[in-house]
Amino acid sequence: EDIFITSKLWCTFHRPDLVEGAIKTTLSNLGLEYLDLYLIHWPQAFKEEGELFPYGADGKVTPSSVDYVDTYKEMEKLVEKGLTRSIGLSNFNKKQIERVLEVASIKPAMLQIEVHPYLNQQKLIDFCKLHDIAITAYSPLGSPDRPWAKPDDVKLLDDPRLKAIGDKYGKSTAQVLIRYAIDRGLVVIPKSVTKTRIVQNFNVFDFQLTLDNITEISSLECNGRVCSMGDTHHPDYPFHDEY
């Protein structure tokens, strides 16, 4: 009761008859009676009842024909049954969110998306604000330890412009990035398994970025997405659209 617990429905469990079983497995694994928030992890549905990434002979993930709208309608029943207090979406684009809103009797409470200065998502954030959908920013530090990173990839944490702003406040680049998300009104979820960094990530409430700082950081936008999933062949792949 002292913490807010979120989990997600994976792509191989989109079929309506699998949704309740999926959340019950999550609750059992966590030793809980309910979640605070349950999200559809991605709009793409994958072939059910097999591997989490069901690759076909062509080396591509095999899509399922399930419509995420039908999945969402089943998610609403989880709220009615008390298995989760709220529901939402993750990695959906504007058109996909609009389709959900057209049929929803319980509006999505949250959209969780990749957000950082290289991908500031301002248009999608503005759209969600119009519909009173809160935003959670994942990968706010640019996911520097992602397994698929290439040696020559630009590292957000090494950007000298961000470091210069941090030096003004006596803060690390990571703290500037977390504060940037907070000052934009976002929920921010930096990942760390190192105790000192976890503590450092919390020490961001003794300073505030100026409007000029935020404008400068926002100017770093370059559509630098690092979590793209890669299944561009899927009919519901969300990142073909501008936002």
C-alpha cells in the first residue's frame, strides 16, 4: 500500500481469453491481490501460446491477428473485477490511442513511452494532455546499457551540453535528465541496480531547471529512438507514424 505497482501485458497474451490469466500470473508472482496500473506493453500482438518472441522461418516475429482494441476492452474487465485499479497503454502512437478512446468505457490512465532529450515526444505528450492521459517516461537516460547498443552510438549521458547544465547546479548529467522529465510534468522511471546511483536518482528535488534550460535541452531532439522493438513488418508497428 506504500508503493505504486505497475505491470504490463505482453504481446503473446493479447487474445481476450488470455488476458485475465496473464494478470493473475503476474499477481501470483508478485504475491499481490491487485495492481495499481496494468498496461498493454505494445500495440503489436504476437502469435499466442509459445515463445515470448515467436520467430517464424523467415526470422521475423509471427504476428497475431488480434486487434489491440479488443485486448483493451478485456483489460477494462480487470478493473471491474478488482484485479487492477487502473489500466493504460505503452508504446502506442496517436492514431492507436484514438482508436482505443473511441471504444473505451474506462479511459487509459497512462501512456508509457520512451522520452529523453533526443526523443522529446512533445507532440504525443501534448495530445495525451488534451485527453487527460498521464505520461510515464521510460529510458530517460537513453538506456546506455541496452544490449543492442552499437559501439559508435551517441551516448546521451556523455553529451557535453547536458554536462554543462549539470555543472551549473552541481548535479550529474543523469540528475539533469531526470529533472528535465519532472519539470515537463512527466512520471519518470530511470533504471538502476546500483545503490549509489539509485540514491543519486532520488536527489533531484533540491534544484529546478529554468525555462531556458528546458528550451536548450529540448533543442537536442533528433528522433533518437533507442527502443524500437524492430518488428517493422507488423501491421500494428507504432513508429511508422510521426507520433
